[in-house]
Amino acid sequence: MGSARRVWVGALVALTALSVVPAASERAVATGFAAPNPSATTAPAPTVPGVPPVPPPYVPDLGPPPPPCPYDQDSGRQLVLDQRAAAMSVLQAHAELAAAEERLPALFVTRRRLAVRVDVARRGHDLAARADNRHERRMQRAAIDVYVEATPAIESVESIGALVDADSVIDLSRAEELRNAQQEAVATRTASVKRDVDDADVHVRATERALDRHDDAIRAAHRAVVDARVQLAAAEVRVQELEAEETRWLIAAARTAASPIMGPSALDADDLVRKALASNSKPALTVSIHELARLFLEEGEAEGVRGDVAFAQSILETGAFSNPSCCSIVVWTDNNFAGIGACDSCEHGRVFRTAREGVRAQIQALRTYADPTVDSPDDYASPMVLPKQLQWIRAGKTKVWYELTGKWATGAGYGLHIFDVYRPMYAMRTAPDPAPVVAPDPTIESARAARLLAILRFSMIRSRLSG
């Protein structure tokens, strides 16, 4: 009887020990401070007399492997980069289209002015040409008079009389001088008229060339408008394609902890708040729960991290934001939502001045774990809250949530537990999954091509009409 009692007591003690060790190891140890978990180590190494024993290497208990994600580990980061590039292309196309369309009215105003100048130049040329024609007719009549009357073609009656009535050599000399002077005057007048015609012709050609160059500028502006519209249409098509890709990606990524840490968020602030309040109707926070949800989504979007999953991580870390001041090394006034600095042997975790600072520190740490491209504080969207974490964390070596176990926290299956919180959040969301796009529809692709072609033809027609 006594031996049976001792066996029963021994079994009870063993069960109690097994239940306490995992509970103690569940506290999060973030930003590279994860302490070894005694319950997840291998067999002890053999000891040598006189030499201190070497502790066995720490092997985190990842838990059972989650379902595989159909997308690779960098797919979320690449999707975010592609979406940002597409959005920037749309903005640039809009700006180029606005600039191109803004040029056209001013070009048309200038063209009207140049057309008036060309018209004035042509009228001046016509006047000079008519004056030249009149002078030519007068010269022709004078030549006819000389031929018919066999006398000098002198327009002045007085000079003709002086020539006919000359009684002396002096009178003849004077008449000859007068005739020569009149011929010189006629030649000067002829040269002046010809010069006016030539000047008018040069002016007409110059104004016409200026008008032609301006018409070329208008046609180039029309082509710029056409190109900008085509680029805008192509950029919008790219955005639509990425939206369809994002839909497929979010559906797949919401199902498994093997999905990437980086990527877009699937849930909005109301979805996050609904889950938090369902777990704890009175969260202990320095800001409202709605404000905190918004901060997670904003900071996550800025750094390319899935802010909604990070919010689920915070629910796990804080007990649905209930950090009691009596028995926790992280209290609600610390604005520490991820157990940052709360190692198993620490007296207190990190304290952040504001809720945004605490959220930003968590998001930036997640990005450091997942993003292989960061190697300095300048690579982050916002000033780093904990710049030294680049020394603690091997950047880009932990790209999925499942692998955070043993790195962010020592609790067994830590990454799996994050998704144990997130999956119900995703199931409770307000917007259902849209129908996934399996493959591009040829009809849609043909419609897109037809739209681009219609835009191009319309702009070319307008260009011809304007020219």
C-alpha cells in the first residue's frame, strides 16, 4: 500500500513538472534574445573527469510542420515591391498625361498667333507684288512710247518740250542730263520695288517655316498624349493583374504558418479589433484598440510586413492585451506588444514611449528577420527604433512565421501558435474571399488590347484633324 502511494505521488510530481516547464518557456523572447529551452535539448554530452560539462546545443521545438505554402518564401516581399512599382507607374503615367495634355492648349494659342503672322506676311508680299506689277506695266508703256514715237520715254512734258525746242548744245546737254536723271530714278525705283518683293518673300517663308515647326511640335505633343494614355492603360492593366495575384496569394498565405512574414495584409482594422475584443473585452492599452489596429496596418504596409499577422502575434504575446501589472515582466504601460527584451532571465522587457514606437519596433524586427536586403538603418521606411537589432538578428534568415520558434520565442511551436490566433481572425473577416483568378481570360486580354488600340486610333485621328 505504501509503495503504491509512493508511485502515485511520484507520477503526480512528474505531471506537474511537465506542465510548468512549457508554461515558463511560452514567454516571448524577441529580437534575437531567445534563451535555450531545457525541455527541447538533446541528450547530454559525455563528461570528462576534471573538465566542466559542455551543455548540449539548443534545438528549438518547432512543432509539427505546417501545410506547405504554394508560394516561395520571398514571394510576399516581391509582391509588395511589384505593387509599389505598379502604383508608381500609374502615378507617373497620370503625371505625364496631364503634362502632355496641358501643353496642347498653349500650343494651339501660339499656333493661332503664328497663323496670323503668316497671313500678315502673305498680305504684305501680295502688296509688294502688286506694286511691282504696276511698275512693270509703267515701264512697258514707256518702252512702247519710245518705240512708237522714236523719242525718249520721258514722263515729264516739260523735259520733252525742252528736248524738242532745244536751240543750242547747252539745251541739249541739259535735256540729256534730265533724261539720265529720270532713268536713274526709274532704275532706283525698280530696284526698291524688287527689294520689297524679295523681303516680303523672305518674311513669308520664315513665318511659314515657324508655323511648320510649331505644327511639328503640336503633332509631337499629340503623340506624347497618345503614348501617355497607352502607358497609363498598360500601368492600370498591370495593377489589375497584381490585384488578382494578391488575391490568390492572400488566400494561400492565410492557411499556413509556412507562409512569408513579408507581404500585404488581408484584414482591415475592424477585423483586427473584432478578434481582440472577442478575446478580451477590456484590453489594457495606452491607446484605443482601434488606434492600435490601425498602427499595425500602417507600420506593416510601410515596411512590407503582414501587419495583420503581426497583430495576431501581439494577441498571443500579451494575452489579448491583458498584460497584468502584478505578474508580468511586460506591463501594459510599456507599449511592448511582442515581448521584446522579455527574456526568460530578464527582470523587465523593453519600454517604448508610445504605442506607435512599440508597434514599429515589432514590425521592423520582423522585417529584419525576413528581408535579406536590409543591412543598415537607412534601408527601413521609418527611423529604426532598435538599430542594434541588426547585430542581433541575421537578416533574411527567417522568412516564414513557422521559423520564428526558437528565435523570437522559446515556446514550443511558437510560429504555429501565431497562426492558431490568425486563422480565426481571417475566418471572421468582413469581406469574403473573392473568386480566385486561375488564369488570364483570353476574352479579357483581347478586350484590353482592343482598348489600347482604340485609344491609339482615336488620338491619331485627333492629331490629323488638328494638323
